[in-house]
Amino acid sequence: MDDRLRFTLVDAPPFHDPCPAAVASLVRDWIRGARQEGEAPGAEGQQQQASEGENARLLFGALDLISKTSSTETLLVFVHRKRLFVNRERFILLHFYASDSASQSKLKDQKEVGFVYFTASSGMLHGFHVGAEHRGRGLMKLQFLYYVFFCRQFDLLALDTARNKKPLFAKLYHQMGYEPCCVDFPFLLFEVRSHIAEGGPPSIICYVLPLAAEDPVWASDPKRETKWEGDTSWNISRKTALSQGFVVLDGSSDLGARIREQGGGLNLFAKTTWRLPGANAVSRRDSLLEALSLRAR
């Protein structure tokens, strides 16, 4: 990584001002506690000990989005320390709110633009959410950008993800240089642009075509750690797919058969964790983020 890129990503993250010292201190304590719990998970009562201000959403910074017309939209970023899942593991959530709405009334009454969440111990990425009315603007990539900057500021590695079966997440991970740890569930992702009305903005429809694995590990090694328990095929319902903004195709359908004949599409993998395999992959991600940061400040 060259000096210019290091300066862009570490010394000048896209925050309006340095994060408040008190909030940063709480975040560091939260991360320290997560690592201690990871080292001694059996310590009696340790995982249930409440931290100061736990579950509160604290203003951390802001992200300016610069449009093609050079207009600026500001998103306020709130940090949220929360325990999730059965094992009550410590997580960090970054919530993004439009600055004009978040300041007018109570935050709990506002509808957020989106959020990203990850483990507090290492920065392992678990996922994103972008509100339906804000999709199609590339905000998931910008949330990813802010997530990496945040992890750098607090010395979190941010090199891997949790198991994922959402095609659009897989696309982002692939674009950022991550590699799948399991290739048992391949699929093709196609994006088709169409215009709802003449002269109107294009609408993007994502099609997912599940493929058969060439050599599925679950067939010969059912105890493989990267396999989802009991999974030997795709099991995403059509309703779930539509809620996530894509359509699952059957390979035997006319459209599915035509797509396979024409070739193309992005070959990705579902139901797997993703990981940056080495220093070169990390450098590639940083280069992509440098270019992406031109849309923000």
C-alpha cells in the first residue's frame, strides 16, 4: 500500500470531525471485552455483564455522499453495541440516518437508511441492510467503505465474513477481492436493466440461477466445517428472494435455459463464508475503496 492510499484510508476517514472521545472509549472497551470473552468464554457471569450504555445508539460521525451533480447528502452514523445470537456474542452495528430527519425528532421514531453489523472481537462482517426506498443507489458499497474505515480506526482485522447465502452480498464480497471458503453451492447472477417508462430511470432486475457443484464436498465429507448443517441444495424461497430484490430461476425454465445457452453472468457461491486470502487481496480491496471514496468524504 502506498503512502497516499494509507493516508486516505487511515488518517483521513470520511468523518466530518474526529469521533467524540467518550464514544471512542466506550467502543474500545466493548472490543476489549469481546476479546476477553473470546479467550475465556467459560468465565462465570462474564458474558452477561452489562457495559456502560450498552444497546444505546451513539452519534459517531457522518458520511457525505457526493452525487454526479456535485450536490451533497449527509448521513449521520450511529454506533450501537449489542449482544446477538444464542451465545450473546458482542457485535457492533453502524446505523446510517439522513441528517435532516435524524435531528428533527427522537431517533427511535426515524426510519434509518441502512446499517452494517460485525463482530466486536475481529470485525467479521455479518451483513448489511439498505431500506427499500434507498436501494439502487450503491449505498451498500458505501456502507462497506465506512465499515472498513471504522475497523481500521479500532484495530479490527476485518478480513472475513460470516456464512452468507444472499446473492447480492456475495457479489459485493467478490468485487472487493474476497474468496469463498466453500464452493458447494454455485450460482450465476445476472442483472437486467429495463425502463419502466420511456425516458425514466432504469430498473435493475437481478436473476439468480442455481448451478450444480462439480464436486460437492457435502457428498464425500459431510463433516466439513464450511457446510451448512443438513444442506445439500439451494433452499431460498421465492418470497424471500423477492424481499431481497432478486428472482430465482429454474434451470429448466425457458428463461433459465436461454441464459445458460447465452453464457455470461457472474459465477458466485452461496452458503459460505468469504475471506481475503492474503496481503495482495487486502491491497486490492484498499485500491477499490480508494476509488469508491471519491463518492464520499
